[in-house]
Amino acid sequence: MFDKRFRKTIREFSMLKAGDRIAIGLSGGKDSCALLQSMVQLKEKLPMELVAITINEGIKGYREKTLKTAKRECEKHGVEHVVLSFKEAAEMDLDEIVKTKKDGVPCSHCGVLRRYLLNKGSREAGANKLATGHNLDDVAQTVFMNIMRNEPARLARYLEPISQSSKFIRRIRPFMRTPEKEIAIYCMVNGIELDNMDCPYAGFAFRGQVRKILNETEEKYPGTKFRILNSFIEMEDALRAKYSVNAKLESCKSCGEPCSDEVCMFCKKVKVLK
Ligand SMILES: [Zn+2]
């Protein structure tokens, strides 16, 4: 059932083809470890190359443990492993960024830096696609959050960037139809040992509130998360069409990465934080 859904989702969105070189965003949590194992198994049938990328944000007491898990899983499956750190890229790790008390919650800083490094890191590792472990719960939460924040434009570019650039590595989410609970069970059954630690900054996030609402609603009305995902997929084309009209693509004047403004979000953020 688990594998069947994983493969069906890949086919539904034409996520993979033979000969792809896939970067796997490997945080060392349950979703990405399950994704790594599923991709390694799929590779037997669909010839492709895999490289795992872990971003070390520099979160004391948390990242060391998940980094160890990520390393162990890569060694277990013989997958090449690249580790990139905030400290190296932005000269500051997340703990230091949080201490600056500059505008924004930790997750918004972290999100910008992590997305940037994952895209750049995947490209530099020679990958043509970036697979992440986002599951059904994550996607349903994101859809809800963007509606609650009145940010439909973000929703429009969630599955793929609006502006096409060879510098943007296509993102794929083979677990987008898989409930979080099933991934936890998969890890247990397959003997993937995890620390089961939550990020110490997760409590700051709006996402936690949305997760709670969705879990309570799912409990009373089973299938809610699937219905949110399906509504989103149904609306996606229309959203993309609407927001692609004025979309422009530039290269960041500071770092050369693709962006929709003169300077990219990463460089803006790093400048504000310094
Ligand atoms: Zn930049």
C-alpha cells in the first residue's frame, strides 16, 4: 500500500524518468529517511542516480543528532552525501540568527536560507530534480496556511516555480499523498531508528496551530487532508495561469541565483541579519 501510493504519485505527476540524477533533501527526520529508502528501492526498477543533501542550520542539541542519522542512512544505502551549512553560506548559523532578534520568526529565516541552499546545492551536485519528504499533512498545512495568510501567489508556485529557469531545480514530493502517520509506521517496520526530536524552534511557528486544527478536523471528518490536497491540485492550473502573467525572472545582482527581484530573498535576508 505504502509503496503503491508512492509509485502512483510519481506517475501521476511524471516526477521521475530513467537517467535522472535526483538530489534528496535529507534532514534525518522520518519523512526524508523514508524517502531515501523508497528511492533506493525504486532505483532497482528505474535506473537513476541519487545524492542526498543535508542542510546544517546550526541548531544546538538538535541538528547534531539528525545529522548523525542522515549520515548513517546514507552509509547504509551507499548513497553519496553532501552537507551544506548556514554558517558557511551566510556566515551565521540559525542559533546566532535567532539571537539577533531581527524581524521574523526563526522558521521564516530558516525557510528562506534552506530553500536557497537546497536549490543551489542540488544544482551544484549535478542533480536535475530535488526530491523532498513533504507528506500529505505538510502539503495540506501549507495550503491552509497560505489561505489564512492571504498569500495565494505562494500557493501558485508551491509545486513548481512560476518563472522557468535552468537554475531552478524542479522539486518533487513523492509522499504528497502519504499521511504522516503512515510514514512513521514505515520507519518503524523498516527499522529506521530516529531520534523523534522536534526542532526546538517549531513552537514559534504558525504551522503548529494549523497542524492542530487539521488533525482535529481529520479526526472528526476523515479524509479532510486528502480533500484539501485534491482541491489544491484542482485549482493549481488556474492559480499558475493568473500569477504567471506578470512574473519576471532576474538573476540576483549579488549572488547570481535566479529570483523575481533585483536581489534574491537569501541575499536580502543575510544583509538584514548582519
Ligand atoms: Zn542572491
